[in-house]
Amino acid sequence: MRITPSVSRPLSQAIKSTSTSSWSSGAAATTTAMRSAGWMSMPSRMATQPMLRTPFSTSSRVQQTAEEKKETENKAAGEAMGAKDGKAESAGEASELDKLQATIKEKDVKIKELTDAVLYGKADLQNAQRRAQEEKSQAGDYAITKFARDLTSSLDILNLALRSVPEPLRKAPEDAKSLDDPRRAISELYSGVELTSKSILDMLKLHGVTVFDPTGEKFNPQEHEAMFQAPVPGKEPGTVLECSKVGFRIKDRVLRAAQVGVVQETS
């Protein structure tokens, strides 16, 4: 700080007036003189008097406060926006996850439907193949059905011929050695017809055709054809009394039902 002339002159006079005093008194006097001269008054007044603010400093402080407020508001708005964006992002992620889960569930249902359809189709195909194989096998097994049925008619004629021969004549007596003997001729004829019938039955058996005679069995409408009924004492009603024509089976099917007579129930 620059010292004006008006301040330096009284200071010199004060120092001269106190030159004859003692050191302690001089120091105190010097201090008093300096204060009275105004040397120390200016800083004191500067320290004690309030500082006046200029319009420039006030406007700067107001502007700074406004900027700080705006910055605070912007920061709060940013945080709020960030929180809002975070919530929106979380909600969006949750919504997307729900959509993915729904899509997966829908695909699982579709996969199950397709899997079931494939399994059902495979089962149907296997059943169709099995039926075709069975039909093919049956076609081979039952291919001779018509031919075998025609042969049964021939067998009926042969069996009728065999039955027409009396029991004593079926075997020639020992004394009938000549072929001209009618007894031997009838016996030879009977044996020939019997052998023919047996050969046909053996041939049919090779192809799965078998003969059955239900005499004495319980009447079965699936395999027997009742030609007549007659009450017979001592016989159980519904029992096959007599077989007029034997029956035939081809594999597990009835080729021809046996023609039978059935015991009638007596009242």
C-alpha cells in the first residue's frame, strides 16, 4: 500500500516527541502515535467495516446459484430418468421373457402333438403291415378252400359207398381165395374205395384240411348242422346222436359243418 505525504509527516513528529522516553515507554508511545497518526487505522477500519458487495459480485453469485440449482435439477431429472429407464428396461425384459416362455410352451405342445401323430401313424402302419401279412398268409393258407370243399363232396360219395357194404362182406373169408368169388371181389372193391378215401384225406391234411366226427359230443351250432332230432332214453339231450356227414376244418376255420342228428329233450 502506498503511504500519502499527509500520513508520513505526523509519523515523524510523533517519533521525535518520544525520543527521550525509556524503551518500553517509547514502544508504547510509538504504537499510540502510529494509531493517532492513522498508520494502523486503515487496516483496522478495513477489518471492522463490512465489505460492500458490488452489483457484479451479486449477479455472479445469483447466476452461480441458479446454475447449481439447474445442475441439481438436471442431476435429479437424470437419476429419475435413469430409474424410469431401468424400470422400463426391467419391464421390457420381463415382458420379453414372458413372450419367450409362452413361445417355448407353445412349441412344446406342438412337438407333443407331432410326436403323438408320428407314434399313431407308426402304430397304424404296423397294424396295416400285420394285417397285410396275415391276409397274405391266409390267402396262401386258404387258397385251396374251394378245391378242398369240392373234394369233400367226392369224399361223401366214397364214404356212402363204403357204408353200403355190409360188415361181413368187408373182409373176404379165408375160403374165398379165387378172384371169381363174389365175396372176395366185394372185399377187394371195398378195400380199394377205402384206400382212395384215405389217400384223399391224407392229401388234404398236408394242406391243413382235417376231418372231424362229433358223434357223442355236445351240439355246437358253429360246427354242426342239425339234420333231425330224436328222443333217446339214457342219452343227454342236446348231444350228437349220429353223424350223417363228417365235418371239415381248414386251419382254424370250419370248411364244412358236420351234418348230425341231435338227442331231443323229452318232456
